[in-house]
Amino acid sequence: MLAAQRRSEIMTLLERDRIVRVSHLVNALGVSDMTIRRDLQALHEQGALEKVHGGAVVRAEPSTAEPGFEAKSARQLAQKESIAAHAAAMVRPGSAIAVSAGTTTFAFARHLLAIPGLTVVTNSVWVADLLHGARVPSHTVLLTGGVRTPSDALVGPLAIAALRSLHLDTVFMGVHGMDANAGFSTPNLLEAETNRAMIASARRMVVLADSTKWGVVGLSSMATLSTASALVTDTGLSQAARQALADDVDELVLVEPDEASRPWEDHGSPREADDLA
């Protein structure tokens, strides 16, 4: 099992149980005690969890906490890949779209390589680099300027000015959290303002968010739930959350995670792929 896949499994168990023990992970993943401890140390250094004696616990994050791209890349891999594949099926060849920063939208961007004639506007360094590196002849890729955040989004006045001059078909938006009262939110004030400009530039908003984002509230809201024309998430969403979202979102799409998918093996993913157990 690859290190990236193993660490994703650790994060999935941690998000479900709120605490994981080394002994349990050794049995669950079929690897050595030393391998698990190395994984926990790597995830701790990325800011994904807090190490404690004999295991790890969920990292207590204030509303301003903003995990880096690498830390978020280790979470919910199968869910993100299934969400990304389904969202890509909503993209029409020849359309003009915006893609926000985030690890789910990065997974989504890989699927855009097979769709011809797209104009893609993004404030994600990772998404722009992926699309540029693929060199699809019929694609036009526009990267906004701006100040780079810990999650590798370009934000601020330059990005906002660029977005305000555009008229796009659909924005595909990743979010830090979603909540019945706070709506869709992010811990970064400038990113929230930039995302609001991106949303305003498009006729339609599609949110890509795995089920662990429900109930998470960042410092700044960028849109109400009712702003979304569609929300693509996974079947881990609770029944209460499904009802709350169905009342506000025009189209709620629930996808089954594809546990067999290995998205980090394709198109230069930023995740570690060479550390074999």
C-alpha cells in the first residue's frame, strides 16, 4: 500500500473516531508499528493531526485555521476522486468555467484534460500548473494574480479585479466548511472575498465538498447554501445534513466513494507516491 493511501485511511479513521491508536492501525492496515509511527509523524508535521502517546487525536482547529495543500491532500482521497469524476460529467465541451483552489478541485481538474475546448479560469496554482503541463491544444487556461495563501490559492485585489471582468458559465467551488447557518465558508478573509468575486462571475455555482465538511465553519462565509445550483458530496453525509442541504441546494448529488481509485498516481499529483510499505 502506498504511503499516500495509507495516510488517507488513517485520516478517515481519525475523522470517524476522533482518536486512533498505533496498535489498532497496525492491525487495520497490516503494516509495522514503525511504519504507522512514521505516518503519524508525517501527518503531524503537515498539521493534519495531533500526536499523543500511543496514537493521535483530531487537531483542534480555530475558525482561522488554514491547513496547507499537502495536509489536505491526505484526507478523504476516495471521496474526493468520486466527487471530482461526477462533477466533471457536468462540464460541457467548449464552455468557460472557473475552478477555485483546493484539493477536491485539483482532483476535478485532472478530469478536465479529457474535455475539449474549455476555457478555465482559476486562482489555484496547482490547477493551473496541472492544466498547463498537460498542454491540451484546445484548452485556454487563465491564472489570476494575487497573494498566495497556505492552501496555494491566489487571492486579494488583483485576483478580484481579474474575476470581476469575466462572464463564465459555471464556477466549480471547493469549500473549507458548510453549515446550515454559516453557509459555505473559509478561514481566510481574502480567499472568501476572492471566492465571492468568482461566484459572481458565473451564471451557475457547483460546490465540490466531501461529507466531512458538513458542520465545519470557517472565519468568513462566502455564500449561502441556496447560492449553489448543485452540491456534489459523498454518501457519508448524515440524514439530517442531507435534509438541511436538500431544502436549500437546487441539486444535491451523493456519490459512493471509489475505494479502488488511486488518483495520486496520475498527472503529477503533489502527494507522496514512492514510499511503499
